[in-house]
Amino acid sequence: MVKKGFPAVHFYDQDFVDLYEKTWAWLQDSWKSGNSKNGFPKTYFNYPANNTVNQFESILATFFLVYSNGQFQACPSLDLFYAKQEETGAIRGRYSEANGKAVTDNDNPEGVQPPLFSWAEYNLYHKEGNKKRLKEIVVYLEQYYHWLEQTFKAENGLYNVPLSATMMENAPRANTYYPVDFNAQQAVNALYMSEIGDILNDKEMSFKYKRKYFSLKTRISSQMWNQEDGIYYDLDKNEEQVKVKTIASFWTMLAEIPNEDRANTLIEHLKDPESFGTDNPFPSLAASEPDYTEDGDGCRGSVYPPFTFMVVKGLEKYAQYELARECSIRHMYFMLDTLHPEGDVKGNIYEAYKPNSDGPAVSESIKDFPKPVFLAYTSIATVTLVVENILGLYISLPRKTVDWIMPTLEIMGIENLSLKRNLITILSNKSGRGWEIRLESEKLYYFTINILDEHKKKTLPIPSGKCSMLIDKL
């Protein structure tokens, strides 16, 4: 069983459950203490071997820490960066643990990284229901957005950043000047800034970012989409498409940029084994590209859990729940293969995997690659994908709703998940009376069950205490 305090998951494959439980045990080692020299929070999440904190990793961490029932706090991962914000609104991608100063590189002098704070804060709000926090931090988010515009937005309305800002440094994207992923990430930023404006009942803010979102969406749609190849491409300095198919294209789905026809074309790429539909979904570079390698070699074919997570969340936006679940399960099996290798070899989980064979990705050119037990990347699969896509639970605390989207009826569920001060349990099981959902809660909430293959959907108020429902009676 998991350590007391964490929610327990139930699934027909016990290996998935074991890996989920191991993750919480491993996470104990990823907490460090701030001090007067670096000005970091009292405790914050970071990879033990790191000597800098990384914005991309810290943002990703919030997506799984919210499922720890408060055992691990998600907010310090973001607050650390807000506390370092400069007068210009700048937030750098890395800060030194030794002295708290920004760490930048020659090719990325501004130290910019994917601008995903608003996405993380929106998710935090729905998992923790803390509106007061949104009111307090929105000023940081607005100043940060303004800095990104002032520093990186070109006259054509698109954003020009160095390739290292995309977290895909060795991807074969030579001549890229306007990266499709960073531009789509900034569209995601604007989209969730508008949503936060709605939550705070700030109509002016909501409208302002909605306008910015549609402006950027229009430019990405008109300039980066290639109708013949059915994918979005980076642009070079002359605004010509750089025709290399990378996982970067799929940030557009998370940003809700493609229309239905374009989304369907992108989804075909995700199913095609010659493109991104490899056995372990989804490689960082399409299998049809000349620079693709079965060893992975960084972003030349490796499967990175956070990019798989991003694609899965994009598939959700287009109601592709079955494909999202199937790909999450396939990805988890590859992680389990390295955790339980054959013979006397010690097992582990890694930051990146091979696309079509067992084992971690391999690279001769990247130092210390892939990192073992790199929880900022791996836990987003072993916790978040397990809860949200393999089990299929979607939770909104402010709305008091739990949606359970099940492609098919199976024995599974979650036990003692904390919704603020309310512990809930939701389990499906087969009894003598047929398939039954057992529910337990300390307070009233609204439960939606959606069984896709049986076309059954029902929303019910769940009272405090224990109750059950028979699927056949829905």
C-alpha cells in the first residue's frame, strides 16, 4: 500500500499501481531547502543532482504534486520563480541553488523557457480551489506576458526565441527562427490568462488575452500549417517553412489551434508508425525524418514523458479519450520494462525512452543522458497520466465535480483522494448484480460517469457518506 496520506489507485495491472506507489516514495528525495543566499522557499522540488532550478521542470512538477493529498506542496515550485521576477517582468528559466542568481547561456541570453505558468496555475486552481492564490499571483503572470511580448514578439506578430528555449536543443531544426512550439505555448499562455480573467470575474483581462490568443492563433494557422503534409512547421527568418516534422507541432492541439479537419490530419500522424505512432508514443522526431534514430539520441527520436503528456492533453481537447488512454498505457509499459529488466540488471525509470524497443534512449553526444529517476519528467506519466487518462478521472474542486471518462468498464478506481477537506473514493467492480460503481465522500459533489463504448453518460449529485450505482440502471 502507498504511504498513509497519499491516494491509492486500483487498476487491473498491479505493475501500474506499484509504479504509481514507488513514485511517491522516490519523491521524498526530491525536496531541497532554500536559504538566505539563494532566497528560495523553505522547501522546493528539484532533481537531487541539479545545481540550478529549471522553470520547465518546476511547472511540470505541479501537475503531479496536486495528487499528493497535500503531502507535497505544488505552489512553491512556481512561487520560487515569481519571487525572482525582475522589474521588466522577466522570469529566467534557471536559477542557481548556490546564490539564487539567474543562469543563462550564450545562445539563450535572456534565459527564456516555455511560458506555461498560466496553464499550471489554472490546473492548480481546479485541483485545489484556491481563488485567493489566483488574485495574488495574477500580477506576476501579467508582467511576465508583457515581458515576453516586448522581448520576443516580432513585427509579424510571431515569437522568435532560440532553440534551447523549446527544451528540444538537439532537434534537427536548423534555420528555425519562429519555433512552432514556443508560439503555440504562448497561445496556451494567452488562452489560460483569459480563463483566469473569467475566474476572477475580470472581463477586461479576459477579453484582452482572448484577443491576443486569436491574433496569435490566426498567424500560426495561416503561416505554419502545411496542407500537403498535414502538419505545422517552424518558420525561418524569411517566414518560409522549415519542413522537419517534430513533436513541437502538437503543442498547437493543446492551444486549440487546429480546426476539426486539421486536428484529424494531425491525429493520423499520431497513429502512423512511419510518423509519430511508434510502439512507444510519441517520438520527438517523426520516424520518416532522415535524422531520426531508433536509439533516440535526445530529440532525434527519443520519447520524453512530458511531450507524450502534452500530446495526450491535446488529444483530450478534441475528445480523443480512447486514443489518449491507449497511448498512455503503451507508454507506461515501456517505463515498466526498464523498471523490471530481465536478468540481474538493476531496474530504473528514465527521462527518455527508445521509440520502438525496450530500454532508455541512448546518445553519444549528450552528457549524462538519460537521467535516471528524473521525476520532473517521469512522474507526469506515473501519476498524472495514471489518474487522469488511464483511470480517466477529471476533477474540478471549485465546480465540485468529478468526471469519470471510461472507454470501457474495468475494475479500477481511486481511494481516499483529497478534494480540499473532503476525502473521496470511487471504485468500479463487478458484483452479482452486474457492474457497480461504489462511491464514498464526506461532502456533496457532482459525479459524471461517461462510459464511451456503451454510450452511457449520467451526472448525479453524490451525497455525503457511502452509496453505489448499478451501470445497467443508468
